[in-house]
Amino acid sequence: MATRTELPLRPSGPVVCCAPMAGGVLEAEDAGQLARAFKALGDPTRVRLLSLIATAEGGEACICNLTEPVGLSQPTVSHHMKLLVDAGLLTREQRGKWAYYTVVPAMFDQLSDALRLTR
Amino acid sequence: MATRTELPLRPSGPVVCCAPMAGGVLEAEDAGQLARAFKALGDPTRVRLLSLIATAEGGEACICNLTEPVGLSQPTVSHHMKLLVDAGLLTREQRGKWAYYTVVPAMFDQLSDALRLTR
DNA sequence: TCGATGCATCGACAGACGTCAATCAAAGGG
DNA sequence: CCCTTTGATTGACGTCTGTCGATGCATCGA
């Protein structure tokens, strides 16, 4: 395809996402991929959850560590976490009774690059 | 803690977005600022519009240049453009009959930085 | 002055979203 | 084995969002 002036899409990347944004005009599919990820970031609660996890000891946190800080019910927090995992921003690992969540740096890198207008 | 892995925001940007976030977890207000901007990016049509403008001749475009590429009605395109302007991602300038839209690089820089986990 | 053009606004509507209480499922501990 | 703990799922709710057609408001050309 002719589109590839910037915000390149790594076909071989570990994470499936994103070919933006100032290069050729983004086609519908690429725009959809990007928008899906950004939509997950478009809620203040989810931004706080990500911030909490990223700054937590060991870079991980379980639901029980997150419910109180954000001041929402446990089902709501679980709901947001699922969205973040589905968006590829977090990974989930079950250890015993607890579910530990960790950020996916590669995804953040890709999104960060997607917003860079200059090469 | 020692390594500052967080979702930071540059407080010194020329664009009004996002208060300085003192050291650790993002507070509610800061998270809200960030989320507002990302929410504007959370729609495929808006991502395409931004891409179209960023790659356009002279870095600007009017509604009439955007309606056909995205395949939506003029009112809908105007609606999206207003959201993008309100989010600080675009500026609008009326010249004669036409309204020209341009991207705001500083805002993209800020958001890009906010997604960087490593300092 | 009149008609055409470019956009914004309005009103409406279907679908998506954020939230909660209630419930369910699995893992540990006694 | 129960009973507690942790977290996911379900069902319901009010609100927000994306889209359109119709309309209003400037600006320009004739």
C-alpha cells in the first residue's frame, strides 16, 4: 500500500495495533484499531487505574488494591479492567485467589508514536 | 518509586491541558483532563479526520474537503470537528465561506508524552 | 437585492456506556 | 468438608454518543 509516511504499522509487532497518523491518510481499518485503543483511554476511571498499576510496587496490582482508590464498586472496577485488557493495554494473570494486572509497555509505545506528527 | 513509571503530563505545555501531576498516581482531575482528550480520539471517524487534516496540503482542510472522504453527512462531520476543537486537538479559522481546520501539534506532543511509561 | 454555497445548530432516535446490587465460580484455610 | 475471600458475570438503570434530515445563518457572486 502506498500509505506509509509515518505512524507506521509494524506488521511484525508483538502487539496488534496501530498505524497512524500523519503519513498517508489512515484507512478505515487502521483508524478503527487506533480509535479502539484510545477509546479505552477515554475514561477518567480507566486512566486512574492505569496510573495506579503503573506506579504500583512491582508494576502490578490486583482488583482488591484498586477498588478503594478509585472509589467504585468491585464489579465496576472489574468491568473497566476487562476493557483495558481487551484493548491490549493490560495483561491479566491469575495467581491463587488474586488476579494481577500489569501494563503492556509495547502498546503504550505504539500509541505514543501514533500521536507523533513529526517523524 | 525510584523509577518513575507513570502516566505523566507535561505541565509546561502551551496548550491548556492537564495540570501537573505531582509525583505519583494521577488524581481525579488530572485523569479527567487526560481522559477528555483521549475520548476525542476514541472514534474511528475522528481519527480519520485528524489524519486527513494532518496530511492535507498546507496542513489544513475545510469541511467540504472532509465530508466525502469519510462518507458521512455534513452535519455529522461538523459535529466531530467541534468535538476535536473542544478537545484542543484542532483549531478553527473562518476564511470567507470556508472554515479551515488545523491540528495543534503541542496537544499531540502532550498526549504522546503522557503515554510514555519511561522517562 | 437575490440566489447559491459552506457550515453550524436543532430535534430526534437507536445504540453504546458507566454504574450498581445481586449472583455465580473458583481458590484457600480451618 | 464447609465457609470465607477474591473476582467475574448478569440484569437493570439512566445517561451519553453517533448519526441523520431539516433548518438557520453568514458569505459570496451575479
